[in-house]
Amino acid sequence: MSAANALQRARLYAILDLGYVAPQRAEAIAGDLIRGGADLIQLRGKKESVEALARLAEKLHRLTSSAGVPLIINDHPEIARDISAEGLHLGQDDLAIAAAHEIVGRHCWIGKSTHSLAQAVAAVAEGADYIGFGPLFATPTKPDYAPIGTEEIGRVHELVSLPIFCIGGIKLENLRVLLAAGAKRVVIVSGLLQSADIAAATRAAKEVLAGKSEIRN
């Protein structure tokens, strides 16, 4: 499957957040996410040094590459470039997408976090390959952002033709509510990482998402 097709077909985007996971457990947990069927995995370590993240990213990329699962690096274009990661994810206060592409090249996807319809539309104009839209619910991962709720999920899918990954406080128990509101793709963080059986939780989420009709954008 080509990289572009992998992004288009992705429904479950897992974030391996080192705020929840000890770095020494990251490879094992990435393996659980892969076995459960995660379509994309992002490495995020807001409090880790660049050097430590780079070393871990290299190890993870060997694992994800062998499984055919794209790895996305949060915040650090130099790491994404150096390990030839499939993707880079940027926040609203990070580098502009054009500047990031100068570092990572054109082959690397760049996703953007968006917290409103206006930001979602702006990310398209900026050249994003996909967007995160949220936080939909309150989440300790993004304590400074007020949840935006589910009312605009349908509208953002009308305005944006890129892959849209709904994010923020998503867990297995509210996943069907999001699908009913129009979500097609989701990001899950603590809902997977804090599960007693991460592979089983990932598999269960993937099964709920698989009940959705074929995605078109």
C-alpha cells in the first residue's frame, strides 16, 4: 500500500504519548497497538529531550516499518527527517507547514492540530495532508484547550476534503456517539494507553470503526 493510500484508509490513529508511557516500555506498547490494528502511530514526548526522542523514534520506526504501520513524529521535523518517518504532526504554535517541508521534504506527510472550523480551513490552505480536529471532550492531554463538542463534526467534513481525525477525550464508550455525529476517523490516546489490555482495547476500537460505511474523504 502506498503512503498516500495508507493515510486515506486510516481510521484509528494511536498516539504513543510518553506522558502516559515510560520510554522503556514504548516499544512493547507500540507492538500492542500494532497487534490491535492501529492504522497510524504517533510518537509524542513533550518533556523528553530531542536526543532521547530521536533514539526512541529510530527504534520505533524499525518496528512500525516491519509491520507496515506509518510512524508520525510530533513537533520535531529534524527527527522525522533523520529516521525517514512517514509523517510529522504540528500544532498551531509550531513551524509553518512550508517551513517544515523544507526540513522533512515533500515525501513526509504533515498533519496539523485544529481547534475550530476556521483553523481547519486554514490548515487546508496551508498545505496540510491531514488535520486533527478537537479536543471534542475534556482531556488532560490538552488542559489549556476548552472542548469544542461534537456539533461541528458534520460541518468540518463538509468544509475540509482532507482526512480529518477527531481527537480529544475519545474512548471506546463514546466512539459510537462520534460516529453518529459524522466522525470517520479518530485519535485515541489514554483510552488505549491506560487500558489493562492495550491490544484488546485497540482491536475493540477498530471493530467499532469498521462498522462505519466506506470513507470517502
